[in-house]
Amino acid sequence: MHKFLIALVLLISFSFKSKHQPTCDEMKLFEKASFPVGAAINTDKLKNDEKYGKIVLSQFNSITPEKIMKAQYIHPKKEYFYFTETDHLIAFCKQNKIRLHGHTLVWHKALPVWLENFKGDKNEWEALLKDHIKTIISHCKGYIKSWDVVNEAFNDDGSLRNNIWLKNIGESYIEKAFLFAAEADPTAKFFYNDFSLESNGKKLNAVLAYITNLKSKGIKIDGIGMQMHVSPDYPYLSDINQAAMAMQEAGLLVHYSELDITLSGRHYFFASRSKMLNMQKDRIKSIVEGYMKLNPENRFGITMWGVTDNDSWLTEGNFRARPLLFDLSYKIKPAYCGFIEALENK
Ligand code: 9MR
């Protein structure tokens, strides 16, 4: 009788469990995904905001620092690098087995004042570039194994942006940057990162041609970061998928490096909030499904550009954007479930 009762209890609990379909809020993105799933991290929030930290730890296995590794923060004086914040983040990632992606070594924004005012000839600028890249990579190379080396070097028409680096060093600054990076850590993965590659064929083709040419000269470039600041209806999904495929065909890793889906478009003004949230859900689902059509070895990962709608660069000054997976009160949004659903359709 006793054994019979135990068997009955086991049977009932088994059948209850087998019927229980976990809902998306019971899942974790990185556990479901066959590629790294990341977020851009605000390190102050990571230290001070418990709810924020909980989401990061439970959902993501890759982190890109949103600010602290940009020149302005990490290289505030010519002879001085500030690594304290980076070291904290490295320790956090190491402890929690989270990949840390370095962002970003060469950009025309977030520059320190000393660098913007630097006067020197081409050789001196090149020495500065070398010192900047090699000091940072060498410091971090025990843990950081991938870098956005050059960020946003192209204009929309496919020409090179006339930024501080181009003006002072000339076009060779791009290949020099990748060369210095490889000298500092030949084993790391190096990326070119830019926006609108998913929507602007002219820019995409120019970037691909440029990078393919550098690779053929022996420069180590491993992948492209497609930033993916998109909206629910722009650009076409087919353009996104074709851009990613073109990168794969060029032998490059593909990182959706700064994904967010803004809901602030003027033509959405009269749409209901729930309709917009569902459009966002469908959108992310189809983006992730498209990404999963790439070969597994080309998928470097998908990184959301922020964690909650509170901390997106798009929310600053525009509360309607709501571009991320967690809402203002840190709850999952329909878009989160869209991401999970795509991962389940593998
Ligand atoms: O989201 C970032 C914002 O908080 C910073 O103030 C800004 C300047 O450092 O950079 C933003 O991130 C950018 C990223 O580094 C490169 N691609 C565009 C992103 C949004 O501007």
C-alpha cells in the first residue's frame, strides 16, 4: 500500500511537470541560444542597481561596455590610462564566465580633450594611435579576446569619414589600427563596427570591399559589427539578412553589435502601445530567426544596446523609443518573448 502511494504521487507529479509548458519569463536568453547573447552595460548601474545586475547575470553571457573603454574615459591624459573601471568589469566577467567584448579603440567620438587638441605630424599621430591601441589591448589581453578596433569610419555614400584620424594620418590609419591590434594580441578577434550596414547597400558594399582588400594584404580582420539600430518596419528584413549573408560569404564573423528597435517613429504616433510592443516582438523574432540562418561558426553573437528601456541612449530625450527587451520597471517585454521564440524555432 505504502509503495503504491509513493508510485501514485510520483506519477501525478511527473504528469504535472510534463504538461507544464514553461513560459518565456521562465527562460534565460543565453541558455536557449546557440550563440552568445550580450548587452551593452552601464557599469555604474551594474555596481549600484541590484535589479539591473540580476537581469544581466540571468540573461546575458556577453558584455560590451557602453562607455568606459572609450578613449575619453580610458585614456584621459596623454601619458595616463585609467583602467580601474575596466579592471572591475573584467573581474566581474571572469567571475561569472561572461565574455567581454572591447569597445571601441578608434572612433571620432568620445575623445579626450587632449587628443582633440593634439598637434603633431603624421608620425606623431601614428605613434599616438599605436600607443593607445597597444597599451589598452596589452592591459586587457588576459581576458578580453575580441575588439571593435575601428568604429564608424565610413560615410553613408561609402566614402571615408573625414575624421580626426583621417585628417592627421591619412587613409592608412585604418589598416595601421588593425596592425597594431594584432601586434598587441595576435590571438584576439578584431572587428570593424558601423551603423546602417543593414539598410544602406552602398555603404555595405564599400565597407566589404575595403575590408576584403585589407584582408587580402594580410591584415587581420575577423568580423564586422552590424550595429542594427533599427525600427519595426525599417529596414526590410531581407536587407538585414542579405547584409549578414554577404559578410559571411566574405569569410567574416557577424556580430549584431548594438541591436535596438526604436518605437519613436512619427508614423507610429497614433498606434496603440500594445500594438507597437507586438510589432517590436515580431521584428526581433524575425531578426533573430534570420541570424540563425548564418553558419554557426560565423555567429559571433547578438548584443542588445542596453538592458532596460531606462538605460538606452535612445530614451534620453525620447521616452517613446522603448527600444529594448526589459521595460521601465525591469519587466520582460513582448520583444523578450519574441527573442526566445526565435531561439526555440531552431
Ligand atoms: O550608448 C552610448 C552612449 O551612452 C554614449 O554617450 C555615446 C558616446 O560615448 O555612445 C553611445 O554608444 C554608441 C556606440 O558606442 C557606437 N555606436 C553608436 C552608439 C549610440 O550612439
